[in-house]
Amino acid sequence: MPHIKLYIERKFANDKQKADEMIKIIETSETFYELARNVIGLVMLCSLDDVSTVDNAATLYRAFLAKWAAREAYRVGKSTVDENMILSVWQRIAWQLLISGRNGGVTISSLSDIFDKYDKRREVVQSPVIQSLLLTTSPSDEPVVDRFVHDSIYEYLLAAELVERLQGTLHQTTDALEQDTWYEVNEFAQLLMLEWDETDCARVVDNLIKGYESRRNDNGSQGLLLRNKACYYIGRLGRQSRLASSQAFSFLDKVWHEEQTAFVRQSIGFARSIAGLSNAVTDFVNEMRDNEELDSLNRGYHLAYYGDIKGQNPPYHDSGWGSWQQTRRALIHRFKHDSDAKRNSRTADLYTMRRFLETRGEKPTSEEVEAVRAILKKLGSYQADLRPAIEKECNEIIKL
């Protein structure tokens, strides 16, 4: 981590003790090392006076934004700042930018729900603290927000607003599910959901199921997207919460046998695999082998989720165009990590990698072969019913 050390030593050139402490924290913690490998993560870590509350990327961004708000308030002569209000306004602005297609056109005063909640319309609109995180156009009494100062901050704020809406009313839940979000936003959302207790998870799963049922027969783009995302989150939360698991898993098994649309079935198959349901991975991979549309949608999902065709409208098909290198790197990353969720979906990941290589006429790289061989060496550590399929897919990739 030479570049990490160099940045820290320069950042704290006048405080060697602080520099040494930060380097030690990063060297001895896998979590902090992963955060610091990203340049903006390293900058955020070094900006905090206390990193004891940081345990993942979401808590890092939240701590950084709270520090940012306090610093900007101090600059304009305020001794205190309502951090919750500031974060809420930023979240709503991010959400409005998503809805407007990230094309700008969002004014702060258009966020009426914020003013109803805080009753500080003029203070919010004119606040230099809020505007410090925004890039605006058409300067006037009320500038038009174009975007945030950094994409990853925008993505965190979107995730924070998403999980807040998922915990709200059924209408708020369905509205949130109809908005298409991408890999980084979903990753932040999953981290924020880890903070929910059993009751939160169960309530949201119930809302998600109701949202799905309310759009069961809607095969328009928003109806399909809503059902697709509802199943994805039901699988995640069912695994996270014992209180929610029974309802979540029985629902996923039910819709696996009922849902006819390939785009939604792709999400159900993925959710059942992550949840570790009996025969889920085998069911999913076998159907992809027999169903060309589902097979294409699975690859398209990975391309969209990991960023290669970001901005395309769902459902995502793999048409064979464009680079798939980001997806390729993401799959290798998944192969090298052994969380329960990744182990449960290992066969599907291997199958996906093989199909990408086959459809593009490419051979696996030496790094990919090495990662696959490492999986074979640990084959005995997998569930007995998963081993034959994992071994088969590994050998198929190596043969390529």
C-alpha cells in the first residue's frame, strides 16, 4: 500500500503520530484497507477526527457528510447545524436528480416534503451548507442543481433515500422500487439495511410482497422493474432476518413457480440462490441452460449491475456489444471471497462467467483460471449437493 502511506504521510506531515496511527489502522484492518484502496475513501478516512464509528463504506460516507456539514456551518458562522435536516435535503435532491434522469432541473424549493417536515423553507433554500455539496447552473436567487460534487456521494445519498422510502408506506415502497438504480447504489443500500433490526426487516419484506402483488399483472416497464427489484430485496432481507425469513422464502418459492416473465424470473432465481434455498442454484442454472432469453437476461443483468451498460433501460439483454471488463473483474472478485451468500451462488457465478466467455469467443485469463482452480481446491468445504455442479462449471471454464 505504498500510495496509501504516501498520501497519509503528506496529509499529516506535521503530525507524525496521527499519520502512524492511521497507517496502522489501515494495515491491520481488512475493512479499512478496502475503504482506503479507493481514493475518495482514503480522503474521507483521513478527514475524520474519529474513525471508531466506521465499519463499512456506508458509515464512512455518513460520518464524512456529517463532518462536511459541520465544517461548512462553522465557515459561515454557525456554531451548530441540524445534520439530520441537511442530510435529508441532500437525499431528496439526489432522489429528484434520479427521477429527472440526472439532467438537472432540480430546485431546492421544489422539495416540498422537506419544508413541511422542517418548516425552514428560506433557511434551507439559501443555506450555503446545503449548496456546498452541489454543482449548480443558472445562478440566480435559487440556483438549479445539476449534480453533486462527486458521483459516489450522489450514490450514497440515493441509497440512503431508497432505504428510508422502503421503510415507509406501501406507496413509498412501490415508488422507490420503480426507480432504476445501479451497482454502487445497491451496494450502499445493502450496507444500510444491515442496520435494520428484525422488526424493520419483517415490515419491509411484508411491504415488498404487497408491492409485488399489487403489480403482479403489470408487464409494462415499471411493473416489471418493480417486481424484479422487490424479489431481489426480499431475498436479501430474508437471509438477514430470522423474523422475515419464513415469509420471504415461502414467497420466493411460490413466485418461482408462478412468475412467467423472464426478466422477473431472473431476479427470483438470483434471490433464491443468495438465500440458500434448497435446489435454488440448480433450478436457476438449469433453466438458464434451457431458456435462451433468461440466459441473455442474466448476462445483461451483470453488465448493467456492474456498470458496463449503465444508463440502459431495463430489462437488460446481452446483445454482445460493448466491453464487459468491469463485469469480468467483478466476477473474479466474487470468486475470491467466501461469504455465505457468494458461496451459495457460486455455481451461478461460474456459469455466468463461462457463458460470457463462450458468447464472446474468448479464453479465460490466467487470473481467472487461478481463481477457478482455487475454488476446486476448496470444493470439499461446499455443501455436498452443490459440489458436482461447481466442479463441472470450473472444469468447463478451464477447458476453454
